[in-house]
Amino acid sequence: MINATKEMREARHGLQTLSASDPLAQTNILRHVAAFTKLLTGRPGIDASPSEPLVGAGFRLVDGEERLLAALTRRDGVERVYIAFDIDDAQGPPIGTGLFRKEGDHVVCYGLCKLWSPVGDGRALLVPTKGGEHAGYFAFRRGQPFRRVEGPVHGDFVTGLRRAQARFARLLTTGEADDVPRRGFASAVSNVGQELFTRPLPLAA
């Protein structure tokens, strides 16, 4: 295992800032967030209430960066869906999705989450997977945190995944997610000891 030095971390943070400031990368990431949010909640993320899960995105979390999101979640109790992109391909598709959620005194990160869509026009479910299997899912509720459900989804799992992928692609290609980037925002999270700081990042015009 190679531990990142301070210089390596600073170089990576500089690359993150550079990539995040690229107009095409910003638009791509925000469009994906908008499409994901629309599938999961049935509406644009701009209309979310403070008690609902927050859907955001950034680059792959490395070198303990996931602890910053966990600390934010512990501090405010808001569930966070994090969509990860490759820092070397910020204009490409996401490489993974996770959920940070406070459960009791701990913050749990559910990795390898996928969207599963039912037949019809119902909202998609967020399903943590492991080895291609799943043992529960999270359902969106207006004005509330996710409802956690133990057990399988009500329908064929693989078919529902494909249905969600098709609907996601349609949102991206039909322009339904195009206007949301103009209303989105970006911020950088950092810490000094136990203190957390968020810094707004400018969005390209």
C-alpha cells in the first residue's frame, strides 16, 4: 500500500480544482446529477426540502476524502448520495454511486449503489449491491429521509436496472437535464482538525 504524501495530496487537490472549473466537465457532472435526481425523486433537485437526501457529485474519493462527507453527514444528519467521476475523464460517465447515511451514532456508506426502475412511471429506487446481489433498497419520500426497506425489490432485478439505465440515458439525450446546470452549485470541502469548511466554487457562465 502506498500512502499519499502531503505533496501528492496537494497535487491531486489542484487537479481536482482544475478539472472542476472546466465548463464542459461542470455541465456534464451537473446534467448527470439532474438526471439522477429526476429518476430518484420525480422532480428537479432544485425543489428539494432540507430534510430530503442531497444528491451531489464529484471525483473518486481517495486518501480519506470519504471521511469529509461522513463528517458532514454526521454534523447535519442529511443523507448524501454521491456520484463519482474519474478525475481524468470528467466529461465521461460516472464510475460509481454511494450513499452516506447516519444510523444511530455512526455514519454508514453504502457503496456500489444502482438505480432500479419499476414498470410504469414510478420513481426509481436506490439499491446498494455487492457481488451483483442486493438485500434491500432505499425509497425516496417527499420531505423526509429515505425509507429503508429490507428485502428484494418487487420485480426482476436485472430488468429494473436496465429500465433505469434506459430512462437515465433518455433524460440525458432529450435535453430534460440541460437547464438544471444553470441553477446548480459547486463547493469544495476541507478540514482543519475537526473543523469542517465549505468553499463555493465558481460555475462557468
